[in-house]
Amino acid sequence: MDKMEKKKMMEKMLRELEDILNSQTSLLKKISQLEAENINLGNPVLEKRLPDIHGKVDEGIAEISVVMEEFTAFKNKFVTDNKLDEAAPE
């Protein structure tokens, strides 16, 4: 795999990480909606379990964000080190 192919692969992977982040964010919104709806219902199972799920998804969002930052920095350094930012766009 040449350097330009590696750059393209890293860009693709960053888009996939962003997709994961967006999916996790959507999931968190749905969990929050269930928590709000359960205020009226008062189901003890949901009262007990939804906050745990909410916390885990929130941790996942934070972790994905950190991975995206670190991987973006890695990709940017790779691009700079290999002067790929000077390459003509396709």
C-alpha cells in the first residue's frame, strides 16, 4: 500500500469513526427520551437500568471522541511528514 492509499484509508476510517460517534449520539438521545417517558410511567426496571445504560453510552461517546482526536493527529502528521498535502487532488 503506497502512502497516498494509506492517507485515503485513514480518511475513510475517520469517516467511519464519525459515523460511530453519530450513531452513539443518536442512541443516547433515544435513551434520554425513554428516561423522560419513564418519569410518568415509573417502571422500576427502567428506573434502575436506564441510567447505567445512559452512562455507558456516554462513556463510549467520550472514548470515540478521544480516539478520533488522536487518530486525526496521527493522520495529519503522516500527511505532513510525507508531503501528501502538496499532492494534486484527484
